[in-house]
Amino acid sequence: MAGLLAPGGAARPALPDDVGEGRPAEVDRPSPVPVARPVIGEAEIEAAVRVLRSGRVVQGPEVAAFEEEFAELVDGRACVAVNSGTSALYLSLLALGIGPGDEVVLPSFSFAATANAVRLVGAEPVFADLEQGGFGLDPAAAAAAIGPRTAALLPVHLYGHPAALDRLVPLADRHGLLLLEDACQAHAATLHGRPVGTFGAVGCFSFHPTKNMHALEGGMVTVADRQLAARLRMLRNQGMAEGDRHEVVGGNLRMTDLSAAVGRVQLTALAGRTARRRANAAVLDTGLSPARSHGLLCPAVADGAGHVYNRYTVRVAAEQRADFQEELARRGVRGSVHYAVPIHRQPAYQGQRRLPLPRTEAAAAQVLSLPVHPELSAGESARVVAAVNEVAALLDGGPR
Ligand SMILES: *Cc1c(COP(=O)(O)O)cnc(C)c1O
């Protein structure tokens, strides 16, 4: 119970989830180490001002340039920019003709957007469990979820770790299914040297400020097939082809040039920031060995996986997680939980078809994400390591 009380004995208010900057520090304490710190630096501001001064802010030359530059991340695939990662998923499903009567197999342990996109096109999500010891869709569970109405698999590269595409792609091929990658958290992640977003019919990326790179808001679809890319371009812009011919029914899901200009700056910094995320993760991997001896589990990296650490997510005993988080907060370290309630238990998804999800339930109860973002100072990293080791020793006991 002590862990639930602040030093003064008063109950603490709940911590905000994903704040960029900490609230004012308590007296005699440094400000908390935040879980994420979105970057809007001088270069981003200059790019935005340049676009604003040009007077041309809607989808235009900046979007076209951003698409071309992003293609270098995905082996030259066609890239189609949209206004969010959710729109990238939604438009992809729409363009691939997935809709009412179709089922899409996906993990329940993800951000709700993954399943929302499926429901928005009128198809049915079918939830399958995670891999043992990891946070990606389990190929065996996905296989068991396939039925006569299955149209597609939709794995998620959760936290920046690639899903088991080396087994999911052949599975989709064997059953004649489409495969869409939710790469919203995984810019520049790789599997056996090949970038995510190049394995499936489409890869979908997000540029929300909590992701590895941002465009204020935005999304990108990476597409193997040029005709599909052309269809996506029509769908994002009222179904318009040349001139003012509306070939199909579309919407307005365009990215603005303002967003694209910011995204282009962020893209140039991505390699450096990814390297810093990996270096920060390595400091945690090494530094947390005392905590591991008290039962904490550090994130596993699959063979051949190039993890980009959108989150550094450990597992602690479910019944201790709240205390763990609270004790970390007392030591000036923010830990956050993604996702405490898996999608199949959200009110909007009651009664949705699903397989047994024991690993999903365990993950939802045990996960805790620690600060790993590229703006962490060496001092902050050291504080995170020290705090986690202290709390793990204090609570002693890992996930079962
Ligand atoms: C962020 C995210 C999305 C949605 O992206 P938005 O840009 O916020 O719409 C979808 N799936 C996953 C796994 C995400 O993390």
C-alpha cells in the first residue's frame, strides 16, 4: 500500500499517459523523465513557416517530395501520403476491396486504430493471440483464425519490433490472402535486413508526434503495385482522377503541404534518432540486469529483427504493476502502459469473433514502457536504470 502514497502521505493524482514535458518538479526533485518527447525544433519551424509564407498549404509539391523521399526507406516502393496512420489503414483496406462479408485477422494487443480501420470499411476483425515471449501476431494463432470469409492478415509491428513476417507472408500466400502491415510504430524497422512496409500488399505508417518520426499528424501507404497506388491517390482525393472526373467514391484524406514539410525534416533525422533509440535500449538492456534478477523481463528481440524501439517495454508481475509504476514516479521516472485494455475488451468490440487470447491478456496486465526516446540525456538514462533496479529489488517478483 505504501507504494500508492506520495512521500507526504497524500494520494497522488493519476499520471498523464504520454505527456511530452513533465509537470513542475516537486521541490528538491529533478523533473520527471518523460516517456516521449516529440520534437518540433528550429528546422521544423522554418519548414512550416516556408510553406505558410508560400501561401500553398494544401497537398502539393511538399507532399510529392515527401512521398519520393520516404520511398528510400521502403526499397523504392510507391508511397501515398494521407492525413493519418488510421487513414492509411482505412484507405488501404478500401482500395484492396475489403469490406462487408470479409474477415481480417489481426492482434487484439494493439492500438484501437488497427481494428477501427477494419470496422470502418464494414469488414469484421478476428482477433488472434500473440507469439510466445513477444508482442507480434502469432503465425499459428493466425492460421487457426483463418476461415472461409478471411480476406486478409493484418499484423502489427508493435513497439517498433517487426512481426513474424517470415512466417506470416507464406501463410497468407498459402491461403490466397492479402497481407497488410501496420507499421505505424516501426519506421525503418527491418527483418533479415529488409525494411517493414515492403513485405505486404501495403505498409501503413503514422506520423503522429508519439511515433519515431512525425509530420504534426499524417500517414503513408507504401505500395508494391503502381495501379493500387493510383487507386489510393484517387480515394484520398474525392475519387478524382484527371481533371474533375470522379472515377470512384472517395473522401478527403489528403496530407497538407505543411505536414509534409515537417515530415521531410523529420525524415532526414530519422536514422540518427533511430540509432539513439537503439543506444538507449542497449543501456537499459545492460543496466537492468539487477532488475532482471528480481524477475523483470526486458524486451526480447527475434532473430534477424531490427527493432527501432518506439517503446522499450518490459514485463513485471501483473499484481505489482501499479505499485511498480508508482514507485518509479516517486523516483522521477514515468512508465506508461500500452495497452492496459486489449481491443477485444473495449466496449466497441464486444462480441467480436476471436480465438482464445491468454498471451494477450497476460501482456495487457504486465507491460510497462520505460523512457527510450532519442532526446534522453545520458543522465536521464542513468536515472531510469537506477530507478528501475531499485524498484525491482524493492518489489521482487516477476511475471508468472
Ligand atoms: C498510431 C497508430 C495507429 C494510427 O495512427 P494515427 O496516425 O494516430 O492515426 C495505428 N496503429 C498503430 C499500431 C499505431 O500505433
